[in-house]
Amino acid sequence: MKKIYLVLLVIGLISGLFIGCTPTIPPVGEGESEDEDETINRVVLVELFTTGCPFCKEVEPIVEQLAEEYVRSEMILVEERPWGSPVTPEANDRYQWYLPNSDDRKTPNTFFNGSNQRIWLTGSYYLFKSKIIAELAKDSKISINVNRNENSGTTILTGKIKNISESTLSNLVINGMTFKDYGEPGQKYTVLDIFAGVKEVGISLEPDAEQSFTFTLEDVNWNTNQIHGVIFVQSSSTKEIFHAKYIE
């Protein structure tokens, strides 16, 4: 009888040993997978064109307040003066590109992800916020990865974009801006430079296709001058901005 108990005890110990060594397989849907679909949250690039006009003084505090309410992985505000001071020549070209009809170029003009949403002249806080909410609700079609390196005042931005949609995207232009936070209302996030011209020949990306990019910015002194930046992908035909990436 004792021999039988001994045999059963040995069998039990051996079974427990094998069970303890069996790896636990997580249920389907838990953990990460290399084949998992890439998900990118929508980012709203808000471009505010002003010239110091009376309506500009109404709109600037509203948009700048909204920029403080959202993190820059949701909303990025850049303020551009198409003429006057401070101004970049590219800002004037960009403004005319958005609005070929000069009668439409009375300021302020606020664009939300390019031509997707626009507010001409003034509006309420809730009207501006509704445009941001509408853009955030959309799915992103592009992902952007970017690295910044600085050497003796020269800043190099390298990275790649990827089409994460299910359709081919054509006439894409990879563009970028530097801007500075002057810490006071009215042209707070003033654009200093626009990297690429809007007339650049666009590229086409099939689903899952990628495109690398490099921007070399001379005499920027990014850290010393507390520069901010944004890379964005825009259609040169529809003027829609598909995605934007803040550069600290």
C-alpha cells in the first residue's frame, strides 16, 4: 500500500513540474503584435494669418488660448504675417497660394489643417474650438517620424512619412516651419521660416509606402534661441494637411 502511495506522489510531482514549465499564452487581443495595424492620432495644424488689423486683435487671443488648452500632439498653432513685420517672404507666397482671389485675403484668416476648415475674419471661441474638434475626430492618413540634430548652429531634421491609409495618396508635399513663442498675446507663435515652397512637385504613396526626408537649416541655433518647429504633409492639389508633427 505504501508503495502505491509513493508511486502516486512521484507522478504528482512530475506532473506539477511539467505544468509549471508550460508558458502562458495570452488571449487573442492582449499584448502587442508586429503585424498590428498602425494607429496615429490626428493632429490639427492651425495657421493664423494676421496683419495687426482690428479683427486680428479679437481672434489672436482666442486661438492662442486654444493652443494652451491642447497639447501639441493634438493642436499646433503657427501665426503668419503675409505682409508687414515680422514677416517671411514664404508666408506671403503661402497666403496667396491658399487664396488666389485677393478679395478673400482680408485678415484674419484661420486655416485648420489647410483647406479642411477655415474661418474668415472673426468668430466666437466656440466656433474656433468646433473646427479643432471636427479635425481631431478624423482618422489620420499619414504618420511622421522626425529626428533633430544640431551642430554649430546648423540644425538637421531627418525622418520619414508613411501612408497608413487604405488608398494611394498623391501630390504630397513634405513641408515644415520654425516658429518662436514670444510669450505674449498677439503673434505669440510667430513663424520664422517655411522650409519648402508650395510649388514643389508632389509625390505619391501607395498604402504602407514610405518616403524619407531631410531639411538642413543654417544658422538656426535651435536650443539657444528656443526655436520650435513642425513638419507637415500636405496635398499640393487639394491643400489638405494630412498630418503634422511638432518638433521640440
